[in-house]
Amino acid sequence: MNISLIVPCFVDQFYPQAGLDAVKVLERLGMIVNFPTAQTCCGQPAFNSGYWNEARAVARHQMAVFRDAGAVVILSGSCGAMVKVFYPELFQGQPEEAEAKTLAAKTYEFSDFLVNKLGVLDVGAQFSARVTFHDGCHGLRELGLKDPPRQLLRHVRGLELVEMKEAETCCGFGGTFAVKFPMISTAMAEVKCKSAIETRASVIVSNDSSCLMQIRGLLDRQQYPIKTLHLAEVLART
């Protein structure tokens, strides 16, 4: 199967290993992975800030880039929700409404693609660690992807998955929210990190590098020796 990969801005700029490892996993499963270099931001920062006209300009470009793609895989529940859920809303009543719905229908978040499209639970990964999982808000609430990442992690050899009490609690990032409300954002991150620490896990895993950046920042400042990894970085280990 030929697929096209959307790499979110945070992965591209700060955590490229997650993108490289996603390709590694997909190719291991026999996928032919295309990376259209003309892709840009999905437009979510402008959309979330109320600048819908500006968001449409960015989204139009993305839709043009992926117009001829088959399946589209995206390495973020947050950006995945933007394309799958909010593009059709953004272009409702607009000339591009049908195109937005077409792209939404063929776009899959990474774990969703592996589990629900390919029907794969075991990707041949091995990672000896005690791990806890953070549910990003958009992946959980907009895409409904509670189980797929956990199903994949449970089939990683040597990995022990332990649930934190606040797994579904927001980490406090929320894109521009963290900039506009830094004190609230930090307080939310403290709740999340405290819950993760209580599990005695050595690694926090998530589908969203943006959430992990928020969590990693607080952990570093409080000098807690817990690693953070994107799901793809775990699944690529053999």
C-alpha cells in the first residue's frame, strides 16, 4: 500500500526522530511511504485562535498537496483531529467542502492506521521498560482513540504498561493556551506529571509530541528522571 505521511510541525522542527521511526515501522509492515515536501502546518494554531480565514488559506494548501494521495497517515492526534474533524467544519458551505471531507475520510492518525486500517497489533517491537501512556485531548476526545495505542504497546516485547490515574487529564499545553495562560498551563502539567511519577514508570509515551514537550519541560525543571517518547519511537525499537 502506498501512503502519504503528514509530519506535524512539532515533529518536523523539534522531534524528527518520531517521524523517521514512523517511516521505519510503516516500511517494516510493507508500506511504501511518501513524504510530500510541499506540506506545511495544518492550520490548527490559527483555527484554535479564531482566525478561520487564515486557517483556510493554510488548509487549502494542504488539501492541494494531498489531493492525489491514497491513505494519509499523520503523527498526531491533535493535527489528525484538525484534518479529520475540523477541516470539514472549517469549509462547511465553502467551495472546498467536498474536498475537505474527502481528505478527512482518507486520513488516519498513526495508531489508528496500524490497528483499525491495517489490523496490526504486533509490529515486531521490543522495548524493555515500565511505561505509562498520556492521552492527548484531541486524539482521545475528537478521534476516540483510547485503545489503539495501548493495544500496540501491550504487544511490545519486554514492555510493561501501567496506567496513571490522570491518563485522560489534559497536560496543559493546548497550543496557544499555554502561551495565553502560562500559570494555568503549568498547574495542569504538574497534575499530569505527578500522576505519571506515581506509576513508577521510566517512560511516558504519547501520540502527540506537543504534549510530550509540555510534560518534558516540567519534568526537566523539577529534575525527574523520566523519559518521554512518541509512540512511533517505541514501536520502531527491535
